[in-house]
Amino acid sequence: MSVLSALRHPIVAAPMAGGPSTPALVAAASAAGGLGFLAAGMIDIGRLAADIAEVRARTDRPFGVNVFLPGSGSVDEAAIRAYADRLAPQAGQHGVTLGEPVGGDDEYPEKVAALLADPVPVVSFAFGLPDRAAVAALRERGTEVWATVTRPDAATTAAELGVDAVVVQGTEAGGHRGGLPDDDDYALLPLLRLAAAGCRLPLVAAGGIVDGPGVAAVLAAGAAAAQLGTAFLRCPEAGTSPMHREAVASWTPTALTRAYTGKRARGVVNEFLRRHDATAPTGYPQVLHLTRPLLAAARRDGDASVVNLWAGQAHPLSRDVPASALVAELSAGARAALAAAAERSTRWG
């Protein structure tokens, strides 16, 4: 039996790198009958091992780990240097210097090796598709493999690689675009229906889903489960900072930007995003390493006008409730919405 088919509730707590996806949040979502995901991105191998151990200590239910694939291709170094010159005065105002815009693979080979040596129930990949060998090796260890896509053709390609499920992420989603290239503009429902037309694997829908009716919509459109990130940001178990929680609770709109990391990501609009979005170059992880000291200093100083405030488009619908209650409420809300839709449909005849 697959992990998806064994869930009591069709709710996946999305991996949110940078702090929100704590072991406590992941374990709570899984213990409640959904599926929690640890974010392996932007942490070292030791931290990942400790997080996995803590989740196991908190629950015996299945959980997943999300891994970032390393970037490929060259970057425009002159554009990144020009962006550094633009940001330097702002960094100085916070008493720091910018970081070095270096590349890197986020310890991808080491993380895959660790997950092969100590298997977890599910491993998902973002920022591209894993190679066939990695998929086969993980599946041989009993791990289900999920791939994240943002284009319909990528869902078909992922299926050909032998993965077990495909996460289809619409442009409404908060945080980074999970597929390549990152300049796609597919909204979730069209992407979900197009992916279903060319891919027979279970589909997990992600992007702008924050409440029960949103879950119902993607289930009706063919998804096996809904993956939600923003909905969990205000849970007490999440590692979301106070200023981030406040932004998610607001009605401030969101936008996609490369200003923080060099890769398109959706966050609540603030002064930094407005000021630097138009000049931000493509270049991940180079821009991420460049801005890290400035963003850390802004968090230290409580300056919400500078920090990245990742959130999906429907973030005002999020609520401050424990993760276990949220999983149950989302599932019950989806059932109620589907029943109401079925009742309304009887009037069409």
C-alpha cells in the first residue's frame, strides 16, 4: 500500500525550508493522519539527520523529506556584481557586509547518500527532476519518490523516470517555484488537469490551498491529496518568526520575485521586494548567499520591510491553530464542500 493511499486525511504539510518546517510540525501533521515533510534544503547533513531522528521520536507515522536538486548552467556574474553594489548600502545600514555570491550543490550527493543509508518513507525532489538512478536506488530501499513539477510536460517526464507520485505546483504557491524553468505561469487547476491528461500517477496538488473548500477543489479535479504550506505557517509548532506570522495573517498581497535568492519565489510584498525586484538577477544559490547576511541582520533587528515573507496567494485565510487540529479541519471542510457541491449539482437535472 502506498503512503498516499494509507493516509487518513488527504493532507500533506509542505516542506518549507528556512525554518518553518520543524520536526514538531512534521510529526504533528503525520500523527494527525496527514503527511508531514521535513525540508532538507539549506541545512547541513548533520542537521538533517537530527531532524529525522526527532520526527521518529515524536511519531511512528510516515513522513517525508524534501531535497533540493543542485542548479546547473552559468550565471551572469556581472549582473550579480551589479546587484551586490545595489544592496551594499542597505547591508551597511544593518551593520553587515553582503555574503560571497558562490555556487554550490546544497550537499545534494551527501543528502541522497544519507537517505539511502537510513531510508525514510517518502523523499520528494524540487528544483528539477532527479535522475533515474537516484529514483531506482531510493525505491529499492523502500522509499517512495515524489517529483515536483510546474509544467504539464514535466509531469510526464517524471513518470517516465519511475517516480511514485508527482507534486504539481501552481503559480499561486508561496515560496520557491519547485520546477524548472522557474518562469512558468501555470495556475494550479489548469496545471492539474493538464498533468492528469498525460500522467497516470497519483498527483498531489500544491499552490494557494489554505482551507477545506480549496482541498475539495483539487480533489474534485483529480488530485490524490492536497499539499499545503502557507496554511501551516501560523501553527504553534511551526518555526515561523513573529514578523512572518504577522505578514501571513495580513491582507497584504503577494508577488513572485528573484530579489532574495535569485530564483522566483512568492512572498508578501514589502519594501525590499518593491525596491529590488526589477533589478534582481537570475542566479541561485549565488544571490541567496549574497543576501543571507542582510536578511539575517534584518530578522535580528525586527525589520519586516527587508526580510523574505514567503506565502501563497490565499494567505489571509490561514489561521493560528495547532497542526493536528488543522489537518482534521481541512479534511472535514473538504468533505463538507464536496457534499454541498453534490447537493447543488442535483438541481441541474
